[in-house]
Amino acid sequence: MDLSNMSASELRNLQEQVKRELKKRESQDVQKAKEEIFAIAQRVGLPLKELIAAPGRGKGGTVAARYRNPGDATQQWTGRGRQPKWVKEWLDSGKSVDDLRI
């Protein structure tokens, strides 16, 4: 295909067609890969959930709480992830997170 003889409008149209076709083919590739993975899992008798589980995440345990709100014992925090509002308020008041340790 000789692009040098095409107008700017024709090139933009071609570009849009290429984008649509690429998106369509990528979607087909993903679907085909999913089908192949499912077929392999079925062939070896592996539950798909087990296959998809992230490494190290399938242990099923929970993390024990390390901090407790002294004003409301039902509010606990493991120390992981985002700090709860009550922890942030505690720290903003100048107190130490160590005072909340269980």
C-alpha cells in the first residue's frame, strides 16, 4: 500500500480503521487465551479459582488486629493499609500509635 499518494483525510480514516482492527484483534486474543487456559485447567483437573489465585494469597488466613480504639473497642486496625479515621485523629491530637497497641 502506497501511503504517499493518500490525502491527509484518507490517512486519518485509515488510522482509525487500524485502531479499531487492533482493538478487535486484541480482544479476540484475550478471549482465545482465556479459553486455552480454561481447557488446560479442565484437562488437568485443576479448579479455575485455584489457577487464578495470586501466589501467596490462597492461604485464607486473616491478619490479627494490632491496634484498638480506646474509645470504641469494636474499632480495630491491623496496621496494614490506609489508617482508619480514628487512628488519624488520634495521631493528629499528638498521641502515639503505640498507645493504641493491643
